[in-house]
Amino acid sequence: MTPRFPSILALVAGALLLAGAAEQAAAQVRVDISFKRKLYVMYEPLIATVTINNLSGRPLLLENSDHHRWFGFNIETAEGRIVPPINPDYALAPAAVGPGEKLTRSVNLTPLFPLHDFGLYRVKATVYVSSFGRYFSSPPLAVEITDGRPIWQEVVGLPGGEGKPELRTITLLAHKLSRSTRLYVRIEDRERGRVYATHQLGQFLTFGRPEVMLDVDNQIHILQNTLPKQFLYTHLGLGGEVLGQQAYREAGSRPTLAKKEGGTVGVKGGKPFTPGEEEAQTEGATDKLGDRPVPLPGS
């Protein structure tokens, strides 16, 4: 009987060659993904920062090819269930990456994927390079979706119009982190199953309950105590848009919300100021307005 050892050795050698070729190909383009933190409140912006590093030694044109989108994400639950995108047919402009160069993109996943269940999600960024005919993926990164504790809620009507009014549910949520408690505001139309926004307004001191006041147009005004003797005022519309934000500090009197002539609302007392660069880098600082989410599409 002919020994089988040579054929087995050949199979092993072939497998090693294929593994080596795959590893060499994977080294040509490196994809990395990162998030600011691991824990997120449902419907708040889930910003994924993706870095594409071209190590191939030649220019790469990243563009759609046949049925392949050159840039995307793979998301699955802790149980391994795939989470499909809300819209799989999205437009994507091509991008060029020179040899040794990096391309970085920040994407808000909240309007793109139905992450509507509490729990752990594993997220991978994927890049298709048509000249290589293959995908390159980042290592999976886990994020957890949770929700805050409601501390204030009001249902109001949308001004104007005739017949049955459109309703908006406004909710303030407190979310406790390891070293601070964050304040969120959510605006939604529960009858239509539509969430307009979930904004993180930054840290607040739990012994100082946030002030909330509605003006004549039912727009939302919030004043929260962010640090000892420091406050943050936020003005929002019923569509989730941030209309204004200003920091205040105690200066002879404590800032408070007050109704003005004509039904408008403003801050009375205190002194406006612009937080410095050091304060903006602390955990207690608020997110930049540029990080605010676009309104979430209907469910």
C-alpha cells in the first residue's frame, strides 16, 4: 500500500502557503476602529472613527465595484445575530489613499443601524479594495447600549396647524458613569414611533436638580449645575435641534431660568463665560455642538 504521508505533507504545505498569502494580503491594508467610550444611551450618537492605513506600497482608489460597497460596517449582537443596515443601498463617493497614507472617517451609526435593543454589540469596519478583489476588516470592538433613568417628562403639542395636534414627548434622563452622572434629553413622537434626538448635555451634579422650562412655543430650556458654581444653559426645538447653549457661573447670584415678556424664557442672574481649553478636556465638560447627532430616521 502506498504511504499517505507525502499527500498529507502536501496538504499541510498548501494550507500554510494559503495562510501566508492571506496574511500577506491582509497586511497591505490595515483597518482600525475606535469609539470614545464603551457605554452609550439608546438613540444617542454612536460615533465610530475608522482609520484606513495603506501599506501596499502603491496608490489605492477605494470605490464601489459591482455589488461591493467599498466602505461599511458589520454589526452583530452578543448572541451572534447580524444587525442589517436600515438602508443597504447608500451612495458613497470614491476615495484615494496614497502609499503610506491614512484615511480617517467618523460615522454616526445611530441613523444607519437599528440598534434598538439593550445589550452588547460587536462592530467591525470593512473596506473593499477592488484592485485586490477582497475585503479588509478591523478587529471587532464591543459597545453596549443602555438607557438612562427618567427624571422629568412632559408631553406637549406642536404649535400651529389645525385638527389633531402633533405631540412630542420630552424626557430628561440621568445616566451614571464611573466618575460622574450625565444628563440627556430625548425628544420623540411616540404615536409615530419617531425619535428626533437624544442629546447628551454633559455632566450635572445630582444634588442640584436641573431646571426645565417651556416657552410660549413649547421650546425647551434647560439649566443644569455642571460643576460647583458652574451651570450650562441649553435651548432646544421640538425637532431636536440645538438652538443655543451657554455656560454660566455664579457671580453675586445663582443663575436661574425665568419667563420673560411675551412668553420667552432666558437665564436670570449669574455671569456668562466660555469654558477654557483645560475644562473642555475634563470628563465634566460637555460634548462639542459639532458632535450632536442628526435626527434619527423613523423606526
